[in-house]
Amino acid sequence: MLTRGDDYPLHQTSEPIAFAGTDRNFYDRYFFNGYSPDGSVLFAAAMGFYPQLGIVDASFCVILDGVQYNLRASRRSAGERLNLSVGPIILDVDIPLQVLTLHISPNDGPLEGELRFMNRHFPIEEPRFIRRNGTRLFMDYTRMTQNGRWSGWLSVGGEKIELSDGWSGTRDRSWGVRPVGASEPQPPPEGNFNQFFWLWTPCNFGDRSLFFHSNDDGAGSPWNRRGVIAGDSETSEDGTELHFADASYAIQWTPGTRRIARMTAELGHGCALTLSPSGPVFAMSGLGYTHPLWGHGLDHGPELAVAHDSLTEAERGWGNPLAMHIQALVTAELVDGGTTHRGMGVLEQLFVGPHAPTGLAGLMDPVS
């Protein structure tokens, strides 16, 4: 099966580009978020390819006046991996690793827009994520993460919002193996995974970007953790990066939930980070994560499928299964030696099962 990708020097195996290894859970995904300088508007987008499942899906979401508006689309891919459009959601890679544009065409829902992402630095390659569930490979993927500035416009229900100076955010690309599509029909004898602790904290400051993430086991030992400060760069590859391999963190919980009220991190080299939720909470189910009907890689039939819905602020509160996996807009304070930098970012949170150091117990038991 030959596709447009075969005319580019992208092959990783002896097969045509359409064939991505042998694992049915292979995926290749774009993610974006952005926010206004005052934190009143937050948007996010995603597009995922699932070559072994023959599916590509995409989503675009905006929080305005407390309501999260979600646009989702899905189609069958026929093996083509260079058609970056799913119904009304279209992505252009204008300058690889630097400039990308999201087009949200007019549709029968409230969302529309044209949003351009301009990089602040060369992408950060996170350590490879490899995790097994007993003898079964659960995750094996790579992610690159990049902060940037946004321009363009978006519209919600006919209300047009210009993305002027000060709009910033994050985009990432990840690819490899993680659970996608229909549920596993025969889980390993050890059972399906029942513990997952995930923090991800991309932050924008005036002249630098900060990234910290941690995947921990139930005892609190990290199986994937890294901190990075990236300086703004004039061109894509001439910036500076400072990596922190031994960062540690502390969490204060909001009582009665598994949501973070405040997080601090000691990065090393005299650098310390404080994150305080200060704006909207974004439900990642809007982008398909853990969504029962619009989960990643699900087949919606031979025709293009497009759907719209919304979640109020109350519906994104703790206790709704659609809001267990979130990104919270945060104010960020980075102390670097004798200098304090203030900025904004997001604090992504997904906590399933126990985590001894922070007091989590049970499968989804809230902190008292």
C-alpha cells in the first residue's frame, strides 16, 4: 500500500509508510494548548493517527465564560498518514519544529478559528516511556514538547476572539505504543493496570520555558521523571537547555478530591518551582482521553463522524468520570538562584490507584 508518505525519506522499516510495525496499539499524535494572558480563555486541540486500526481522529476545545466547548471528528484513514485533516479540523506544518497552523472550518457547532503556533525554542525530547503490565507491553513511546506563542483568532458561538500579544501555550508530538481503540479483550493474568500517577507541567516565563513531569509507581518511585529549562532561541536549534535528572516535588491536595491545590518542586542547581491553580480546569475527555464514546482510535463507521458537546464548570468538578484527567491553568513561580520569574502554565493530572508519599489510597479514593 503506497501513500504520499512514501515519497519522503521517512521509512523506519522495509515496509511502506502505511505499515507501522506490528503492535495494534501504535499511535502518532499532535497535541496543542493555549491561553490568554489573563487566563480567561483556554483552548486545546489534538490529532491522532492509529495506522494499525485504520483510524485518524481530531478534536478542538475552548473554555470561555466557564463553559468547555468540545468539537470532535473521526474518519477512516486508508493508511494515508500525510492527510492532516479530519472534517473541519485541519493542521498545516508550515515550518517543521517551528510553525504550525490549526484551521477550524465552519461547521454545525459553535467553534471556528485559525490559530498559528510559533516556537520559542527547539523541542525537548522527554525520556522514552516504557512500562509493562506483567508480561504485556503497556507503553512504549517518545514525546517531544515545545512551548510557543499563538496568533490568529478563534470564535465561539459567533463571538470572535483575537489572539494578540501575550497568548502562549504548549504543543507536543508523541508516537509509539499506548492503549488505543477498543478495550483489550484478554488482559494479562495480572489484570489491567490499576495504578497510574502522572504530572506534566509545561510553563511559559518571559524569556524561558520550564518542563517538569513525573510518572511514579504506587510507592512513589519515579519510572519516568525529568525537569528542563529551555531558553528562548533566535533560531530553532541555538537555545540553551538545562536538564534536571533528580528533581523532587511536594503536593498539597484539595480536600475531598484528587486535585492539586499547590505543588512545589526542587529541581536542583538552585532552581525551585511553585505552581498554584488560578484559572479554568480543562477536562481532557474533550480531546478523547478516557472518553467512553470518543476515545482515541475508536471506529465511528465508514463516513466522517463529527460531534459537539459542552461541559459546564460544575460538570468539570471532581467526581465526574469525564473530569478525572485534567489540565489546570496555573500561575508559576520559578526561583533561579537570586532571581524570581513569574509566568503561566498548565498542570496536567491523572491519578489512579495508590501513591504512598502523597497519601493516595484505593483506586480513586479522594484525599480527606
